[in-house]
Amino acid sequence: MKNNRIVELSFNLAVQILDVGKYLKSIKEYEIAGQLIRSGTSIGANVEEAQGAMSKKDFYSKMSIEYKEARETNYWIKLIEAAKIDQPNNFGDLRTKGIEIAKILNTILKTMRSAEKR
């Protein structure tokens, strides 16, 4: 199987999200940890599921869900920063990675929409 950038990025983000989530739980930020873990790991799960899509419509549907989950994850990351919740050392590039993934997914969706119009 050839390398797929969005598969790799979303998996790596999920691993980092789990680490951050464990840390947030250790400082008793359970609700935010849970929300971040749910949305942040869902991106990669849906990316993986989309790889086995049975149709273009199915693939597009999964990618749409992934894009929404990426946006939600970025919201939780932004909230953690804005609320000045104590952050672990590996938190720094989380927002950059989340934004990059959302941009890639948005580009995929736009490309698919424009291809349908042709």
C-alpha cells in the first residue's frame, strides 16, 4: 500500500491526542479530555474507513465527517489554549497539525465537488 499523507497525519494526530488526553485526565480535566479524545481519534478512524469506501458517495460522506471532526478537534485545542489549561510538553504543534489536516480534508472535498460538476 502506498503512503497516504492524510492517513499518516490523522493516525499520528490521534496518538498525540491520546497522550494529551491522558495528561488532561491526570490534572482532572476529564470533560475536555474526553471531548478532545473523541473528536481527535475519530478523524483517523473515519479516514481509515474511507479507504475502504464502496462508492464515491460513501468516500465523500466519510471525508465530510472527518472534516467536521477535525474542525471540532481544533476547537477543543483552541479552547485549551485560551482557557490557559496547563498543557503537556507535546501539546505545542497539536494545533498546527489539526489545522493542516482540516485544510487537506477541505481540499479533498472541494476537489470531489468540482469533479462532480464536470
